[in-house]
Amino acid sequence: MDKDITTDFNTDERLGAEACRYFSDWLTNKSIRYTPATTEQQHQGIDIVTELHTYEVKHQTYDTSIIIEESSMHGAGSGWIYKSQAMYLIEVSPNRDKFFKMDMSELKYFYAKCSHNYKLHNNYMTNGNRGDNWISTFKCIQLSSIMGFVNIDTFLL
């Protein structure tokens, strides 16, 4: 995806909360016990904790690609791809009919080796819901490009 795109922090935050809710509902329907992440865990990029795994949950903006945050207002290398300590990334599809589960260490390895092949997009400054300003950079990567490097499991919601 080479065109210039931007995302809005407030919209991303709202859609991210919805994605967490969809994934939490799926866990509940599968009788998998979980807890929402503590504040400390959230600072480590963890949204949901089960007995065996930790998850960072994102909403998918585009059906065939994911957005990987490269940097945030905290500077270069501060995006979730670098700071997340979750075991898995969950990407809830735009239609909320499925989600993709990726091993975070595999995704980080792929990103370290291949991110230079993708265009860096700059977001505009967003006034956050908490009265703070937010700015970030990100790369939009096709799922088909990731599949050869990262095992991606698909689940129906």
C-alpha cells in the first residue's frame, strides 16, 4: 500500500477498545478464562491475559494488511512493534467477522529484517481524549508479505 494514509489516535483508541471487546467475547464463548491487563501490563503492550498467554489486540484498518506503529510521540523505536511484551498479536478484521493471531516474536523478527522495504507514513498531530497530543509513524504491510515469515492463524468471531 504505497498511497499516503494517516490514522487518527482517538479513532484508533476507540476501535482498539472495540477489538478487545470482540476478542474477549470470543474467549468467553470458548470458555477461556482471561483478565484485562493491569495498567503496568498495558504499558508493556499487553491487553488481555489468559492462564497461558498474553495478547496485544489491534483493530485492522484494511482487510488485507496491518498497520505497524514504528514510532510514537516518545521518539523513534517507541512504537508497539518494539515495546510490546505480549506473546501474540491479535488483529481483528474491519468487518469484525474474524481475527488473525500472530506470534509476536516471529512478527518482530520479520519486521527487523524486512521493514526497510515498506514506506514510512507520518500521522498528523491528534489531540487525544485525555487532553494530550499524539503523533506517530507507521508502516502498512500486506498480510500476504508476512505469511512467508510469520505463522498466521485465522479464527472466526
